Amino acid sequence: MPPSNRNSMSGSAAPAAMLAILIVIMVVATVYVFLANPFPSRPPAAITSVGLLVDHQYFLTLCVTGVVFILSQLGLAYAIWRFRDRGQTAHFTRGSNTLEMIWTTATIVLFLGLGLMGRKAWAEVRFTPPESNAVQVEVTTNQFVFNFRYPGPDGKFGKLDPAQVSSSTGNPLGLDSKDPDGKDDIVVPTLTVPVDRQVELLIRSQDVIHNFYVRELRLQQDAVPGMVIPIHFTANQTGRYEIVCTQLCGLGHYRMRSFLDVVSEPDYQNFLKQQAATQ
Amino acid sequence: MSSHAHTGHAVVVEPSGFIRKYIFSIDHKVIGIQYFLLALTAVCVGIVLSLLMRFHLVYPGAHLPFVSGGIMTPEQYMALVTMHGTIMVFFVLTTAPQGGFGNYFLPIQIGAPDMAFPRLNMLSFWVTFLAFVAILAAFVVPGGAPISGWTGYTPLSGMGEVTGPGEGMGQTLWIVSISLFCLASLLGALNFIATTIDLRAPGMTLFRMPLTVWGWFVTAILGLLAFGILLAGGVLLLLDRSAGTSFFLPAGLVVNDQLQPHSGGSPLLWQHLFWFFGHPEVYIAILPGMGVASHVLSTFARKPVYGYRAMAMAICAIGFLGFMVWGHHMFLSGMSPYSGFAFSVLTMSIGVPSAIKTFNWIGTLWGGKIQFKSPMLFALGFVSLFVSGGLSGLFLAQPAVDNMLHATYYVVAHFHLVMGVAAIFGIFAATYFWFPKMFGRMMSEPLAKIHFWVTFAGTYCIFMPMHFVGLAGGLRRYADATGTTYASALQPIHMFMTYAAFITAAAQLVFLFNFFWSLKHGAVAGKNPWNATTLEWITDSPPPIDNFGGHYPSVYRGPYEFSVPGYRQDFIPQNLTPEEAARLK
Amino acid sequence: MPGSTVADEIELIGTGKGGGGSSSGNDGNSGGGGDEWKGSSGSARVPQRAYVTGMTIALGGVLMFFMALVSAYIVRKDMPNSAWVPFNIPRILWLNTAILIASSFTLARSRSRFLANDDAGFRHWWGVTTILGIFFLIGQVIAWRQLAAAGVFLATNAASSFFYVFTAAHGLHLLGGVLALVYVAFRPTHRLTKGTATEVVSMYWHFMDGLWVFLFLLLLLGR
């Protein structure tokens, strides 16, 4: 006798119920964590207005995907339970072109709409050039440290010569000793910036690909050898924030980190003065 | 005996001798099993690597007797990460669904006696085997396995030992292994495509092919077009490392205060070449599973696949779009942000055919008569896991949001759910479904069910929390997260995931036992234990050497004629003539 | 078991009788002109057109490999601050290109002699093609030695790296073509008929010729 008619009626209730229940539990647990945040499951508050745009786009995506997630998982669970083998005959159909049209169109509109709505958050940083009075800091990465260079009182970055790189003698960036503009450059291991002023970071690497990331900025950028990549941000809150490297760069990747200190304008000027004095 | 038409002497000669039969066999069925066993070995290695990783993440200072030095170093952790990814993506996910089940069942499901080029098929397997030996060798050479991740970004992978341990011979072996794998896959793809185009039985039009065949066919096209790119990249990388060229290495590189003698290359070039291959690669990993899911869902719901044509075209759309989205791995790489936005729009588009498939899977179940045999359980699990994993992709597809998710555990959660779980469930569904046909015996249903429940719950327990680790800022490829203050707070979640991982891994032992025990002790299987409709179920279990014992079928209808009104039985095999089928009314 | 059930009947119907399909029933069949699994010529069980399909597909894969190299070349050449140092392409390359183009003509000639059942003519022009192919490869090696004598090696600069990679990759593929030409000339083929073998080798050879012309123009115009 074909197995499909034998004992499957009573046999299917248990697995159907278990599977449907497991799926429901998974959905409920996931939604619960998103809503109630019972353990660390969210980034810290953003400290830039662009960061808020990113958060907004994330939240919008979460709502859309959340609804799709809940409906499809619960729909699956429902179908599993409702259409378990109870001795019925399956309903023969090859499908419905109308339905295909409807859900294809709906999905296109939803997904593409979502993608297009995220343009602003991306464009504000990546398509928009920095303001002319932005504070410029050069970020140099190598295995496994960050170094930050300010142009100093003369406002000009000195030339760099890779052949002159020598971390052991205090010249990790390879400042060209022959270039006078570099004499007053400030090189420090942490990044200090003023609050409420745009900062432009010129990101570069000496050896392999690294990355500069601060969660609170909602901004990260790979540091690629052979390129200088500019990004900009305006922090609107003082504080100390962790900078991490997110691009695998070798065995010390996990310990490559620094700090971003956002300070008041007077504190920032003091910082520059103090550093200038010690160069 | 008549010498014409389809009856008559078998045209495939049974080989003699153990070597010709089981080692250097040109029979696609033997080759399929060889690929499957290779993947089985690889997945065991890959799981052990991942368990070591998960253990290290929660007990970084633990004393491990088999590790030289006693405590796992960061570079050893990175070697685990690299090798786990490489072995799983290539030797499991690209091997079992396509090389394993595709090889075994594509010819049979289209009514052919073998692949178009059986000797080439054998060559493909043995080159894959060589590639596997090469990658395993990386563990034992001086310096150990490479530490640059399965993505092998330059310059980290391009300058030799100077960038880190394992970057010498280990990295070279990695490149050699991958290159051999590319060659083998190109040959295999060639075979699959030619077979599907030219060897179909009379009456099997494209739109009467099972969706499993559509999956293998489009996957092969992806492979044909993508693996050549990776091979080119691998050749150039080998030259950079050993011949002094600078395809990927710019001027001015300083490692350990030493200026490197390269100039003019671009690290981004490697990324473009790698991801142009790498993105189609992940669709290569999932498309066969999608085909299997449709096939199994239909068979065990006793209903045709809902929207069969739409499903076939969705597979093609996913394949096509899969070539246009590689830049979404590179939003923050230094690539032009305008390109980034273009890639983003294309990536959101690829969500559309995937969503269509999900709706049609549910549509297939709707109004059905669902039987919860083990293949079906895994196919249902596949749908749930694919939804979960696919939706997180929508976040990553947007560059602005990627700013906060790139390189976090959110990405790891996403690709593990789709590749490391859903695709694996596709392999399990295929295994439970086709084991009776391949080996003439049934697997144990009770053991299969234990395997399913623990694995389904377990994999969700491992990978759902991982999203939250990523959202909170937990970073991937970190040997030790406890150094960052905010990341230490995530350790309890890591502990939970590690427990879940060990329990889920243990459940796989049930599968292994079931598989090997059933080979000898499973209940004898008939030709069609599932009352399915496609051509593999009309022949013996296991099939004879030429698949059909000389009686090659013709096809008269589509592949999913279940519960057709007016018939006494709820399935009509594809090969019944209209007269024969009429007798079922 | 009381009587046979529907399933038993289906088992019989589905498998026992001569596998359905009349010998002329080729609707929708892509198995090729009546030469499905008949084995009438003893071993030709795969339709000959499958070999042509196979070669077409193989060339698609080879094309992608070269296109990866070509796109890398184009991008690299146009990179800003790329320090692209062009060098003079050895003049012998013009001769080599002419030789290879000529070999395509001789190969086409050989095929038409084959189709006209002129075995002597076929063998003659097939041989000429083989020799021209060997000359091409020798010419490429001479070009390399000329470059080396001028101090231009693989790692000298980006332009030279690409030059050597292009010519080496193409040369290796062409060597495979030469070996195939020799093999087809001397060994009897089992699964492929001679007609199919000569056809697929021709496809490969013409493709390699066309590819070389493309690469050559690219290298010339890219200086």
C-alpha cells in the first residue's frame, strides 16, 4: 500500500504541531529581543546627524523586513499546521499568474523603494564634499596601530616618504625630513576633534588594508594602501569613543584600536597648543 | 534482441575490477557518491574548526593540549577562520549539492544513461580531490595555514610571510588549491550544461524539467562564467607573491619598517576579481538547494509546485542578477560611492526573485496534504531558514546601513543562515530523499527526526542571537573580543551560541550514524518509496549501470503531476504514455 | 496481498514495457537526429552535437578567464598616478599574428577538404596548420627572448607584467590546440566521429586565433 495513505493522518499532527510551534517560538523570541533589548543588542546612540539618518533608514528597514519576516514565518507555520495530512485530498492547482504579478510588483516596489530611500544617508557623507573650513586630520593605519596627523600651526601637511618610515626612532609615518612643512605636524595615537565642527579624515594605510570605525558615528571606511580616502563627519556630543579596525589585517587585528575624543572648542585649541609645543 | 530503439542490449558496459568500479570510475553515479563523501569529510573538518573557534571565543586562555604552545594564539585562530570558510564554501557547499547530487541525479532525471562527457567527469572529481589535499596540506607546512580569511584580501595575502604567520607556504597552498578547484569546476560545469542541453529524453522540454535540474543547470552556467575569473585572480596573486609582479600591490608599502619593492598595483583589483566570482559563488551554493526544496515540498505536499514557470524563471533571474551585485561586498572598500549606490539598487532587486520563490513555496504547501517525512522536514526548515537569512541581506544591501553592520557579526549571522544552514538543509533534504534510490535502503526515520529537531532548533539558537552581537558592535574575525569594553558585554551571548554549537554538532553524529548504519541495515527500498513522479523513481534502487536497464524513458508531462483530479492515485509519473495514465482514472 | 494495487500496476507500467516513446517520436527531443542511445556504431552513444555544445561552452569559460585579465589590464592602465611605462612590442609579433591568421585559413581549407571526402587534401592542410601553429609558438618565445635581451621581464613594470601574462596564457592554450591537432591527425577517435573531432578542434583554433588578434590589438593600442 502506498505509504502516503498509511498512518499519515494521525502521524502528522505531532510533527506539524512541533514544527509550527518551534517557528512561532523563534519569531516571538526574535521580536521580543528587538523590542525589549533584554541583552545588549543595539548600537549606542549616534553622535552625528548623519548617524541619525542611518538609524532612521535602519529602523525603516527593520519595520519592513520585520513585517515580511513575521508574516512569512507565521504563514509557513500556519500552512504546516492547517494542511497537514488528515486524509484529505490535496487541492490541485498549478498556480496563479495574477498572484505572481501582484506579489512580484509589491516586492519590487517595497525593496527598491526601501533602497532608494536610503540614498540620503549615504549621499550626505559620500557624495557631498567636506566644507572648506573642516578640520583635517590624516589617519594612518598599519599593523596594528592607528596614528593621527594634524597639519600643525602652518595648516599644511608635510610630505611623507615611505623609505623614511621608522617606528623605532619615532617616525612611524615617514615624515620627510627634507620638507619644512612637516616640521610642525602633530602625530598622536588618539584622535581629538572639536564638537560641532566638521572633521575631514584622510584615511590611508602603510601596509595592508585596515579600517577606521566608530560605532557612534555610524561611519566606517577601509584604509587601502596606495589610496587616500576622505570621509567627513560632525560630532554633536563630547565624549570618548572607541575606534576599532574592522578589516582583517593580520594576527593583531583584534587588538588594533584607538580612541576618538570629542571635546569642546576651547579644549581642542588647548590640545593643539600643547601638541605644538612638544613637537 | 532487436538492435534499434530503446530496448535491446545495454550500451553502457559494466566495468570490472575494484579500481575501475569504485576509484577511477566514469559512472556519474559513482562520481556523485565520491563527491558526496569528499564533502562529508570536508564538513566534518569544517565543523571541528568552527567548534575550536567557538570554544576559543569564550575561553581564550584555555589550555588546549593539541595546540603547540598550549594556548591558542591569535594567528592560530585566524588560520581556523580562514580554513573553516574556505573548506566549507568550496569543498562542502559547492561540492555536495552540485558535484554530489547533481552528478548523480541530473542524467537520471532527464532520462540519460550518463553525463555527456564521463571521462571529463572523472577528471573533475580527481582534480577536486587534489585541491582538497592541497588545502589540508596548508595545515602542516611551516608557518601553518593562512590567516587572510577565505577572501584572501591583498596586500595581506600578497607579500608572503612578512605580513604574518601562515602567509608563506600556507597561503601559496591556498591559492594552488583554489586554482585547482576552479579548473575542476569549469570542467564540471561544462559537463552539466552540455548534458542538460543535448541529452534530455524525448518529450522533456525545458519546462518539463524538474526544478532540481533547473537548479543544477543554472548553477553550472554560473560556475562556467565565474570560476574563470577567480582562476585569473589566483594566477595574478601567485605571480605577485613569487615572481615580483605588482598586480595587487601598490608602491610605498612598509611592513615592519621595511619598504616593499612593489609598485603600481591595486588592492581593490583583487577584491573586484574575487567578488565578481564570489557573489555568483554563493548563489551556486544555494540554487541547487532551492531546486531540491521545491521538488521535495511538492512531493510531500502531494501538490504541483505552485508557479512552476515562475520558479524556473526566478532561478534564472537569481543567476543573472547574481553577476551584477558583487560590489555590495565593497561599499566601504574605497570603491566609488556612486558605483556603491548602483550595486545597492541591483542587490535590492535580487531580493525580488528570492521573495517570489518563498511565496511560491508557501503556495505549494497551501491546500496540500503534508506528510512529515524526513526529507520534507528539512525542506520546510530550508524555507524558514532562507527567509530569516535572506531578510537580513536587505539591511546589508544598503550602503548607509552597511556603515554600521559591515564586518560585524551581523554579516556572519546573515551568511551562515543562508549558506551555513539553509543550503546545508538543502543537502540534508536531498540526502534523506535520495538515499533510498542511491543505496537501495531506507534511512531510519526516528533517527532522522532526532537529527532534524535538534539541528533546526540548534542552528536558530546559534545564529539568531548572532545578529544582535553584530548590532551591538561585535566584530568578526576577532580572535579575542574582550579587549574592547563594549564587546566584553557580549560574551554571555557568545557563551550561549557556543553551547548551541556544540549541541548541534553532536546531533550531526546521529546523521552520520544513520547514514552509514542504513547502508547495511536499513529497510530494503523499492523503486519509488515516496510515490514521486520524476524519472529517477521508475528505475531500480540503486539504478543499473546505464540508469534504465536499456529501457530509456520518454516524457509526456510535467514533473509535478500530483493529486490531479479524476485519477485514482495521487501522482502520475512523467514517463507514462497518455494511454497508460488513462488507466489510472 | 489481495490482488495488485494501483501502485503495483504503475510499477509495471512505469518501468517494464519498452520505455515509452516510438523511435520516431522526436518532438521536443533534443537528443539529436535519431542517434540517441542506439549504439549502432558500437560506441557512439552520446549525440555528436553534444561535443560541439561542449566546445562552445568550454570556450565561454576560457573567454571569461581572459576577460578577467583584460579588464584588469584596462583598469590598471587607466588608473591615475599609475606610472604606466609602455614599451615597444617586439616586431616579430606582427609576423606571428600573420602566421596565426594564415593557420585559420589553412584549417578552414582542411575542413572543407574533409567534408569533400578528400582525405589527402584534408591531411595536407591539417599538417600545414599544425606547423604554422608551432611556428607561432616559436615566434612568441623569440619575442620573449628579445624582450629579455632589452631588459624587459615579467616583473619589470605593470605593462610588461600584463604582456607576459597575456602571451603566456594564450600560448599555453594554443599549445593545447597544437596537441589536439596532432592527436586528431594520428589517433583514431572512439566516441567522436572524425567529423566531430575536426569540427570542435577547428572551433577551438579559430577562437584562439580571434582571441590573439584581440589581445594583440589591445597591447598595440594600449601603449
